[in-house]
Amino acid sequence: MLACRSPSLHCIDVLTEQKQSKQERRNRATAARSIATMVKPGGGTSKGRQRIEICRIEDKERRQVTFSKRRSGLFKKASELSTLCGARVAIVVFSEGRHAFSFGSPSVDAVLRQYAPLPGDDAPVVDADFGEDYEAMGLRRAAEETKEQVAAEKARMDAVGEKVLQAKTGKRFWWEADVEALGEAELPEFTRALQRLKDCVRRRADKLLAALPPQQ
């Protein structure tokens, strides 16, 4: 604390220097915190948010999952745009398997007919009720997503089955497959198949034992 009876120039200079010194310390502390947040726990510095390279996903299962997620995100953004700005939106997306997925506000048909009316469309297009339309679109999207998930699971199981067949090359039965040739995706399915086989054998053995005549 600086004691000074009268506001002299010397006192003002000292107060100014103290204020600048405090500000410099605050600036250094802020800079130190910023540097600390950029340092990775394992050492080195972070380059910040990295740009994801956009290129074709070669793995079929990952490609289907990404398509489903990106499509849902696209439809959600379109719905928000329509709600916030009153925009009329129509989106049609075709999957790799040539399945069509659509989103429209108020509906795809209403938007398309407004800009490209079909022959015989004399009456003006009347928008459907927004609540009913959104509910119907939600149900359709849920059904389409379920269909995509079923298709992805079927493709995954087909790939697992193919891997197991490759692993049993030269073997007589599938359960003799070389487990070392199976990957992380195939081993759980192979284990469950073995468990089902074990249960079937146990039930068959119990049935045969029950059919035996009682011992004298």
C-alpha cells in the first residue's frame, strides 16, 4: 500500500506502474492457461480441431452405418430449417442398395407439385396438416432406419458366415474352424453358435436318457 499525503506526480507514476504490473501478471497467467490447454496429456501439443478427410468408406458395414447417421442428420437439419424459417423443403436420398429415403416439409409431393405440377393437376396444391405430416414422416423414417439396420445386420452376419467358412477350409464341420483365423467381429458370433450347439446336444442327451428303460 502506497502512503502519500498529496497527489504528486511521483505517486501517480508509482500507481500506474503497479497497475501495469498487475495487468502484465494477469496476461501471463492467461497465456499460461491457454498453452496448458493445448498440451496433450501424453506430451506434445494439440493441433486443435482436425479436418476430417471426406473420402469413400471402404468397409461396407461402416459405410451403411455412416449413411444412416448422416441421412438422419440431414433430415433433422432440413426440419429445423423449415421450422425456423418457414422454408419448403424436399429431399430424396438413394442408398447404395437403391433404397429411396425422403423428407418433405410440408411434404415431398406438395413441394414437387408446386414447382413441377403433374398433368391434370388443375386444383391448387393444399398443404397437409403439419402435425399429422410430421408424425407420418417420423414413422416412415423410423421404418426406413429399421430396414437399413436389418440390412446392415444381415450383411454383417453374411460376412461373419463367410469368415467362418474360410476358417473351416479343410475341416469337416464348422465348429472345427480355426479360431485363430477369425477376427473380433466373428469370434462372438462363433462363441454363441457353439453355445447353441452345446444346448442342443444337452437337450438331445436328456431326451435320450429319459427314453431309456428304468434299470432293475
